[in-house]
Amino acid sequence: MYCHQCQETMKNRGCDLARGVCGKTAEVANLQDLLLYVCKGIGFWGSLAYGKGIYDEPAAFFVDRMLFATITNANFSASDFERWILEGLAIRDSLKGKYLATGASMPARLPGQATWTAASVEEVKATAANDLGGWMETTNEDIRALRSLVLYGLKGISAYTEHAYAIGKKSEEVFVFILRALSDLTDDSLGADELTALVLDTGKYGVSAMALLDSANTGAYGKPRITTVKTGVGNRPGILISGHDLVDLEDLLEETRDTGIDVYTHGEMLPAHYYPYFEKYDNLYGNYGGSWWSQGSDFENFGGPVLLTSNCLVPPKESYKNRVFTTGVVGFDGCTHIPDRKPGQRKDFSALIEMAKTCPSPKELENGTIVGGFAHDQVFALADKVVDAVKSGAIRRFVVMAGCDGRQPSRAYYTQVAEQLPKDTIILTAGCAKYRYNKLNLGDINGIPRVLDAGQCNDSYSLALIALKLKEIFGLDDVNKLPLSFDIAWYEQKAVLVLEALLYLGFKNIRLGPTLPGFLSPAVTKVLVEKFDLKGITTPADDIAAMMQGA
């Protein structure tokens, strides 16, 4: 295997052994590469068909889901990928047939992604074992780096469009871009300039995808508002839900009503509490544990069933594996999978409910509160207060500390930055990076909490909107003239997409850590540094000093 898509990849270069840092095996990694190879073929024929007036939404959504399924910590099941590869080949060939049925001639350029086929699972396994579609097929390291930026950004887009789709929101424009971009990744004639432009296009459509999901979430569940969330436990049995899918949470809450079972959120599901829609559920008890990487101990201590709704799954320990349930694109052999909902129906979570009834109440890990709900509409409502605080000097600087958390000890840097930032600074956050500091008592400025949590990683969109609103309020011609610094933590591909979205929107001088992406080549890194002022982190003290000076 060769995988370099996450921040924790071996030696910041790439996982190339029998098992990656995330826990996926070489077999699964190679199958994922082959699935992406097939998806590029679907993109090739899908783009050609679209040029002839044919838009196959189910095919586009299949590609979207498959990109999401290959995100770090989403699916570890070889059998799932074997099945999806064969399904993808059928979809690809159907699109080819639709294109040719228009009377169009066979294209002069036919990449392998458009033609490779397999007739059985055995043939799929054999081809994957030979690493067809693997990253090292691209020998030019700069081209490989740029293609990585595009593909990983597409994976980020897919996560957001998948969740929007579950609520009934979709965008033909975004889906068609995904197909086009995948097709472009099959074209060896595209050089660095064309691929760099495609990276920025990925950021552009990433903004569209985040806006789509924001509209879907707020349309269905209301605009997030300032909320205090409990971190203790009750005395009833519980079900723990992790991931990002709010529709899954809604289904679970409906099905657990009046059952004597409480529902707790974990990790990136914490921001669900900020939506007013969920206030009506008295069985939504609070938040349990920390971010995704702490689940080994969190799930062990919880004692009841756990539901994984999206990427965030760490290979479960045998001691609690029987209590882990997966749904959506998430999968792990040996864990019970909850099938997709049928049209007009809820998912069937009865297996979790029945198990929960036999389990003790959760073991208490802490007993406090978390305050969040500072998405763009809530912050806009505080705009006058914020502006007054800036003008008076009470707020000297905003520091965006969004992104991902991870298990590396070096991530203590973000806790130290939060603790050491001057008391006249405000932290804007989104994503699971917040777990490094969202339980610290950092106080407030004139009643404004010093940590403003906008929500999930996709809610980084809110942070961009807040910055653009402040630019407007202060009458600035450049968002980079705001008293605003970026100190971003990254782990997986949604964070890559958020970075690309920020670059597309014109934000510069972004710190990224704990390391710069291992998939970047020296030349591509140099371009990002010179054109966008991208930089790595150093020490908390030095970075704080620089940020307070606007550097």
C-alpha cells in the first residue's frame, strides 16, 4: 500500500507497510485506490455524457458516496469495497453506453480508468493486489502533489454533499464539477499550471458545498444559537452517537423517545446540540468524552451501544466491538451495519435500542458544561457588541483555530496557544480541533466568550462568513487587513478542502500544523508559501508573538 492522505501518515511521507497509521490494511488501502480508479472512469464518461445533455444524478451521487467512503477512518471493510468496485464498473459502462447512444464517436483519448474491467470479486482482488490506481503510478512528484490536493479536496466536498443529500439538498453544479475534476485527473497532458487552477476550482466548489450543507442544516434544524451542553451522565441506559450526520441523530432520537434510554453525542456530533430543533428531545442528554481519537477509552467507559454515522471510526477493541454499530458509508468487519433508510422512512435503530436496554448507565468521565453555537447568524446578531469591543480595544485580535484533532502529543501545541493567547483575543473555532481547548476556562470579553465554537468542520464556512462580514463592517478592501490570524490544525481530507476554500476566498498568512501535508512536494509547498503565505507552526510563544503583530 501507499497512502499519504492524512496528517499522521508515517514519517510525514506515506504509509507503505501492511497496515496504515489509521488501522486500515494494505488490502483495504489497495481496494480503495482501485475504487477511486473506477470513479475516475465514471467521471470521464459522465463528463462526456454531460456535454451531450445527459446528467445521471444516481451515478454522480454514487461517485460522491464512494469518495466519502475512502476518507480516513470511514470504512475498513474489504468486502464493501469489492462490492462497490463492481457496482462502479456497471455504472461507468452504463454512462459510456448513454454517451455513445447520442451518436458521439469514441474519444481519441481513452485512459485506463475508462476501460479497465473485472468480471468477478476474485479479479477485483487480484487487480487491487497489483496496486492498479496507486499513487506511485504518477512518477512526477509535483504532478502527484497537485493531483493529491485535488482528489483530497474532492473527498472533502463529498462529505459535505453527502450530508446535505440526506436532508434533501443537492447541487447538480457541484456533482458535475466532481465528475469533471475526476476526469481531469486521468489526463496526463495537464501540467502544473492547469492542475493548480483545478486546485483553486476545488476550493471554489468546496465553498459551494459548505454553503449547501449550511442551508440544508439550518433549513431543517434551525439556526444554531448559543447553547450550554452538559458533559455529565444520567442514571438511565444510553446510546452514544458519533460522526456528522444530523438526520441519523434525528431518527435515533425519535426512535428512543419514551424508551427510558438517553442519547449522548460524541466528537463531531457535539454541535447538534446547538440547533434549536433538537431542544424538543428530552432524551438528548449531553456530550460524552472527547474527540475521535479518544474513542478507545470513551467507548469502553460508555458501556452501551455506539453508533458511527460518518468518518471518525478507529478500529474498535474486541472488548467493545460488539457494541459498535455503523451506518452510511462507515463499515468495519465484525460490527453490525444499519442499512440506509428507505424513501419516506427512518433508519431502523431497534438493534441499538434493544442492546441499550440491557446495558448499565454510562460511566461518568467528567461533569461540566461546554458552550457553543456561534455560527455566522449568531455572531452576526452579536455584531454590534463585537464591533464596539474591537473599536474600544477590548478585542485586539481574532485567531481562527479550526480544523481537526489528532492523537499526536505535538497537538498539545494548540492547547498551549489557547492558554497563552493574550486575554484580549477571541478564538474562532470549528471542527474537532476545539477539543484541545473548549473545556478550558478562558473567560470572556465584555460578555463575549473567548472561545466561539461555530460547530462541525463544515461550519468553517461560518468562520469565513464572519470574517467577510467584519471586512464589510470595517470598510476594508482586503479581508487580510482584519485583525485576524489563522492557526489551523489538520488531520484528514475535509480539512484539506477547508484550506483550499480559504485560499480560493483570498485568505493568506495561514499557519497549518502540526505538520505541513506529507503529500506536498517541495516545489508545490514553495508555491503555496510564496503565493499564499502558507506556513508551518513553530512554538506557541513564537507563533503568538507573530500573530499579534499580524505576521
